[in-house]
Amino acid sequence: MDDSGVHRLRGRLRAAVAAWLRLGAGLPTSMLALVAMMASTVVGVASMMSVGLPALPYALKLVRALADRERAHLSRTGPPVPSPYRLLPGGWGASMRVAVTDPATRRDLGWIVARAAFLFAAMIGLALPLSAIRDVTLPLWWWLVPAGDAGSSFGFPVTSWSGAFAAAAASPVWLVLSVVVLPHLARFSDHMGRRLLSPRSDVDLSARITELTATRAAALDAHTAELRRIERALHDGAQNRLVGVTVLTGAARRALTRDPAAADAMLERAQTGAEEALAELRSVIRGILPPILDQRGLDGALAALAAGCAVPCALDVDVAGRCPTSVEATAYFVVAEALTNISKHSGARRASVGVKRAGDLLRITITDDGKGGADEQRGSGLSGLKGRVAAHDGTARVSSPVGGPTIIDVELPCGS
């Protein structure tokens, strides 16, 4: 196996370990969901006969507390999942009617049922690596237990050394299943929670207003940061060089009659300074809106970025027609920032960029097989990337477990 294969294997093993830990940490939530489901069922049936009405508020509080606990967990590991509940009016009867008819309550109950059912799948997933450990250690202890009590995780009894070593030899099957199954189970758990616990857009106007307020603030911040970047680039680069050109030109004029050779040297330096100032100005202009977008479109501009990346980068662009200029510019800068991070920090051997337009969304996926562990709090450029995307009311999700791979998923609204 070559170095890249070993690196991928290590990354998958780390991903499986991280998924196993996430499933283990979520096991109490699944158990509480099972308890909440049974309690809600009992209280619901009793309430139909008016016997369980006093317990109804407590059952709803239990369901909501458990759902909010999962929302907090999902918000720590990805985009925030706000609480979508309606405000409860005063009075027991009115507040119970609003709580029971709230669409968020029905979604919470659906999540409770799904999470309780998921408990069994999670327990099977958690048992996979334990089965591998049990079988591989079987030759060490099978002879210490009473006859007939030792057995392989595959279900056959172990009564001899040959059977014990056969079980140990088959233990890698459990490891392979762990590497394949555990990450899928962890992703499915998160997807299920986000799908069922996220507020519906047609009933959660307050959350949408809050989101739009944050988006507007992000747009203003991004605009301010861009102006500051342009000001710094002009002040520290082109302006200083033009000042030097002015000084050299004045000195050359004064030396022209008394020392033509010195004047010629000064004019040459002034010309060099002017050329460097022009180069600085072109760089600033490209940073505002890359001309290559107008000349070659998004496909050609991204192809130039991929070709210039220090890490071999595969590019797949499926965009029919042109998107709005601001969206194309944002997509270009997102890919440019991501590829810069990959080149400088990831230690990756290869990367890929996929861009596809689906209806009114432009979807960008950037992947690398590097060491992972990207954190926007450590100045990796991810916060600026997310700010650019948020300014367009888009979403950016980053998955970068230690060991890799790092996956950046971006969605930008681009009109119909």
C-alpha cells in the first residue's frame, strides 16, 4: 500500500473512532427519548380520558427539554438550530391548546419516536468494535470460563484452541464493518435531528427575521472588511510607490542640467516604481472583481484557480448559463480561500472542487484528504469565508475531523 493509501486508511479509522464516540455520547439522549416516548404515550392516552390532563404540561416540558438539548448539541457541531416554539399565553387551558397545536410539538414528537428507534441501531454500531476486541482476545481467556460458556461474536461456541484462533482471525470483519457503518450512523443521527428539529420556514417568521438581521450584519461586516482591505492595499502599496515616483521625478528634474547621468538613473528608478504601482493597482482591481470572471466565466475562472493550486486539484463544474455577478464573485473567492488554506495548512495530497447549479441554488463542495482539524477560531480563513457566504443569505458547512477529510459545503442563492 502506498503512502496515500495509508493516509486514507488512517483518516477513515479516525473518522470511525470519532463517530463511535459521538454515538456513545448520544446514547443517553436516545435512552431519554425512549423514556419520553413511553411517558408521552401513556399521558396522551390518559388525557383522552381526562385522567392524564394534569400530567400533560410535564410531559410536554420533558419532550421540549430533550429536543432543545439535541438542538444545542447540533448547534455546537454545525449551523445553529433555533427553538421554533410559539409563545405561550397565560392560563393553563390556553397555553396547553397552543402547545399541543404548535407544529414544533408534532415535529418534536416525531423526533422522539425516531430517536428512540435509532437507539437500537446505535447500540449495534457501538457493539461492532467491542465485538472485534472480544474476538481478538478470545484465545487469552476462553479456557478460563466454564465449558460451553465461551463463544465467538459470530454466534458459534468455542470449545478448542483452533476455534478460538479462528474467531480471532475473523475479528477484522468487525473492524471493517465499524469503519464502514459508524460514520454513516453518526451522519444519519445528525441529519435526522436537523430535519425534524429545525423550524419550518412557513411557521417560524421570528427565526427568519433574526436570521435576516444577522445576514445583513454579516453583509455590512464583509463590506467594511473589504473596504479596509482595499484601503490597506492602496495605502501600503500603490500610494507609497507613487510617492516614491514623485520624489524621484522631482530629484531627476533638479539634476537634469548638472548631472544628466544621475538624472537618468533616477528616472529609471521612477519608471520601475511606476510599473510596480501599476502592478499593485491591477492586483487590487482583481481583488475587487476578478476580470477573469467576465472574460472566461465561472468555469474558466475556477479552472485557473485549480490549475494554480499547489495541491493537485480535480474540478467538476456543472453550471448552465451565468449566475449573477456578485454570486460568481463570491463563489470564486470562496474557492480561492479554500484552496489557499489547503495549500498552506492541510498537508493534503489531493483536493477536489465540485460546483453545480440546482434550480436557484449554486452548490459548491471543496474536499481535501489532509490532516483535518480546521478551526475557524484559529484564523484559518473559514470565518471570512462564512461571512462572504452569509452576506448572500447562503449557508456554509465545514466538516473537518482530526485526521481528515475536510469537506466544505456551500450553498448560494442565485435566482431562478
